[in-house]
Amino acid sequence: MKDTLKIHYKRGTEELKRDNIRAHRLTQEFNNTDVEEFERKEEIIRTLFGSVGDHPSLEHNFHCDLGYNIHVGDNFYAGYNCTILDMIEEIEKLRHQ
């Protein structure tokens, strides 16, 4: 059996805790924003994500780890109860150290 590289990361570092709390606050605000406040919802997504194209659309009950590792293009759509686990980019950074 081929050996695979095991990557260990400390999710509990102060930096990641801070970034995760930031993402949770923004997603909580997004999920609690009135359904008709389209501009505010887009503003929150642009603050949360790493990059966003034109006309993003996400339904409520959205969740993510950090947010800034999420990059979406034009006309991105995410349905109800979408969860994006975007911690993986942090793991990839460790892999290349």
C-alpha cells in the first residue's frame, strides 16, 4: 500500500479561531437578513468571500468555515442549507511548506 502524506493542522490556533468567528458572525447576519434586502445580502457575501463575480445569489441558512477561501464567478447560486467547508485551502498551504 502506498504511503500518503499526512497533513496535520491546528484548527484551534488563535488566528483560525478569530477567522472562524468572523465567518460565523457574517453568516449569522446573512441568514438573519430579510429576504428582500438583496443589496445587504450581497454586501455581506462580498465581505465574507475571497472573491465574487456579478450577481451572486445564496439562499438562507448558509454556512462556511472561513469564507475568504471561497471564490465564485458571475451568477453564482447556492440553494437552501448550503455549507462550504473552505478550510481545505489552509491545509493545502501546510502541504507546500
